[in-house]
Amino acid sequence: MQTQKDNQKTVLKKQIDFLRLIHPFLNETMYHTECIELRVIKRQANLPNYKSLNLWRTDNKSLEYYETFLNKINNKPVCVYYSVFSFDYNKECYKADGKPFQKGRINNQNSLYTQILIMDFDNISEEEYQKQKDIFKKLDIETISVFTGNGYQDIILLKEKVYDTKILKSFTDLLISKGFNVDPTIIDPARIMRMPYTYNCKAFDSKSKNYSEKPKAIRTYIKNKTEKRYPVSEIFDKINMLPDKNKKTTKIKSDSELEDKLISFPALIEFKKIYPALENYNIPVAIKNMLMSTREGYRNKALLFLVPYLRNGLNLDITTIKKILSIWAANCKPQLDVQFVKNEIDRLLTYDFNKKAGKYDESMKKEFGALNLKNKKDVYKKNEGKVIIPNKIFDLYSSLSDCSVKIYFLMKVQENLKNKSSWTTDELLQFTKISTSTFYRNIPHLLDAMLVEKIEMNRKTGQPTTYSLKNCNLSKGFTIFDPGTIENMVFNENKKLTDGEIKLYTYLYYSTGSNGETWKSQETIGKAINKKRNSISEMTDSLSKKEYLIKEIFVGEDNKPHNRYIINYMSSSSSSSSSLSVYY
């Protein structure tokens, strides 16, 4: 419900700004399949049933639909909700009785991912709510607070897309275990939450506990706002530091006791200032404890742990490692000589470490906290939404089929987006959208190149055949691609590329490297990707027409005309184009 005094354009802008903040993919113009739902729940029986609004993006056309949507419900006693998770609109989902779920509505089967954590403080006093907020402030966690008419809903923005459909249950359970007065029903991915800058009209609903014979619509709004985003693991780590509600043994009696067990909250905040080189890494709390202060008796163990962790776990260069551990040496109690630590780093790095960290024994666990680095993937400096392709694959392009390259890139996109690196044949066919015969004709190329591993069906257990991405040696470095660009090349009806064009475009992008340009003949490029020179010429013309390349003619130092191709690609962190150059 909106009153006449509300400015429709202003309401529209505020709601759109909010949705873009909690669902960043709505800002993307590249091809994607996920959408969100805005659901209308009527609060009077005589009203029509309103169809949900689905949004894939927030371009001008979508905003027109949104405005029409608002006009239909203006001045009507209805409540509007948004989906916390994005979902697959086209997925067919069925209830337990065999009936299909309503099209355009999120459910537990079609939900995909979320980029927020949500908590509902319902029917709570202002004083109690502020006490709960103060705890988050001490933890250095900023939230968006939405006044809902009967309480508050607080939102934490996440840096990454979380595909774990149980994340809300895990989060709510954790909050309750720490004594937060939150709604225990916020647990499923089909969850919808009240939209700010609408009206709470439960007082009009005779079936609601808030029903009134003289109902009034309550305006909802954002009480405070933030754009700060967090890794999901950091949020869980910080909240886990709080004492459990029903565990007296974990209760911290004083700041001094807290310092004995873990870093105090201000110290965790200070960590970012002390170690700016680690700001963009997701460092476990136990390792933060170690870096903030290591006392005598643990300094040698810590050094033997940290050197391989920084080198292999975070893939840092020697200069950065020395800089970090020089700061650590000064934080030790008593302090360690910085030059001694640097010499030890040089000595330790002469050993061929193959693990992501050094030994972490029980005494260290008691001193710094629990730590589990097993079965984790390599950690790299964060570049949210990016796909890391090992440069090794480009050396294999001459022996790989065009389609196998496309399959590999799509597998890497899925690995990035869903944190998954193993799939059944049916799953691969679903997201690559190729035929069964095409798949079986091309997957051997990736198996022979040892880029993919096949695990045969186990008939005894019923486990189907699966294909897994193998961990590649990154000694030759890696090239970062945008997942939206990869999907655009494959699925965009207007600008999709042939398999050969994908192979050429990705090779050219790789070839430009950190310098942003490369000088290669079409013959050289053809040999690298197993194509004839005239094919390279034809494909570059096609890439130019599809706006993946900009073709220019220039006169070189030899006074002869040459071709220069500017590679266009989109950065996921902004809407601006970046350019790399290839010269023929």
C-alpha cells in the first residue's frame, strides 16, 4: 500500500537501490539465468490475486515493468516481500503430491544462491534491539537495518555468492546459540522478507494476530544503511567468538581472560591495519591470533607453520612474506630479531614444501584456537566473481579440440560460481547445453591432457560416473577471466561465438598477459591453436563484427600497414570496458 502523498518515482528508486545492493547480479548486463521474486500478499479477501514480479536485471525495460507492478498495488492493503535467494525461473519443480510449484515463485528446489545473511528481530523493544546491534558493532559487523512495522530485519552483505542452501539455517542456529533474539524460522532458501519502502498491512488481515478493527498501514523503511561486504566465513568466525548462551565454561569474565584465549574484538579490527598486505585474504581466526601475538615457547612452531602457509597456502612472494613476518616478529612476546626471522625465511624456503601450511599440533590448537586446513582449495588473493584459468591449458590448445576448450571453461565457471568441481554426465550436459554425442566425442581431450579426471560408476553403491577438474600446477601462472564474459560467448544469442572463436579469443586474451599487448603473426597464433592462417583471419573478422575485437590499421616502423586488434572484455567489478592489444 502507498498513500497519495508518496512520490512514486522516489519509492521506485529507493526500492531499486535496495535490491541492487542485496542482489548485485541485478546490475549486470551480461547474460545470466538467475532472477529474484517480488511477491505480493493480499491482506483483504476481496482483493484479486497479484502475480509476482520477477527481475533478471534493472535496465530501463525492467524498471518500466516494476513501475507498472507498483501502480497495480498502489493504495491496496497488501504486503510486499523479496526473495533472499536468487532462483532458476525455468526449472520445473514439483511438490510432494506431484503438483508443480507455481511458476515465477522461489521454492527450496529452484533456489540458487544468496549474497546476504538475514536476521529477523520481531516484536522486540527498541532498547533490546539496540543491545543486539551493539554486539555486532563490537564485532565490527555493519548491517542494513529495515524497520518492518513490528520489529527490525537486519541484513549483512556478502562478498561472494553462497550456494549453500542451508546457510540461513546455519546462521540462525548460530545466532540463537549465542543468545540473539531472532526469529528461528528464518532457515530455508525459499525465504521471502519484507520489502522496505512499502507498507505493513497485517492489521487489515482478519487471520493475522495483528488484526485491528481500525487498521492502519505502517510504513517500512531503512533505518540505517551500509555498503560494506564481508566474506561469509569471516561473519561466522566473528560470531563464533561470542560465548555460547548455555555454556558457562565459555563465558568470558574479563578483557584479560579474553586476551588469554583469543584476540579481543578491537584486536581483530586492528588486524587489518597491522597487516594491510592480508586485507583481501580470508585468514582463519587461529592464524590471526598467531600473527597478532605469539609468546615464548610457541614462536618457533609458529614460524615453521607460517612460512609454508604464506608461501603455498596464500601463494605470496618472498618479499611480501618477509614484510608480514617482520611485523609478526615485532608482535612476539618477547620480540624476535627481524633479521633473524628474514634469514630463517630464506633457509626454510630452500626446502621443497608441498603442503599449504606447516605442522599445527594440539598445543598450538590450545594456544591459538582450532584450525582445519584439510581438504581446502588453494587460497588466492580475492578477485570476486573471477575465474582462474591455469596458463598450462594454453600450451595444450594445439592438441585440444575447440569444443573441449569450451567445456573446460564452462566447468571452471561452475566451479567458481558453485564451489563445485565434480559433476555427473547429466549435470555437465545440462550446463554446457551440448548433445550427448558431442560430449563423449570431446571429453577424452580433457582426460588425455590430465585437465579432467573421470571416476567410473560404482554399481555396488549406485554412485554414477563423475568428472572432476584436476588441480593444475600454477608454476606457469594463471589468467583471470570474467564468468559473465565466458557465458556471454557461449549463450548470448546475439553475440555467441563458435567453438573455434572461443578458442581464439581466449588465447588472444591470455597472450596479452600483464603487459596488455602482444606481437604475434596470424601464422604463429594459428600454430598455437591448430588453425590455418586464413581461418585466423576469418575468425578475427567475425570477432570484430560481434564486438569482441576492435580492428585498427596502423603503419609500423617498417612503413608497412599492420593490423591491431583491441580485445574488449567486461570487468565484473564495474561496467566499464578494458582493452588489450594484439598486433599482427
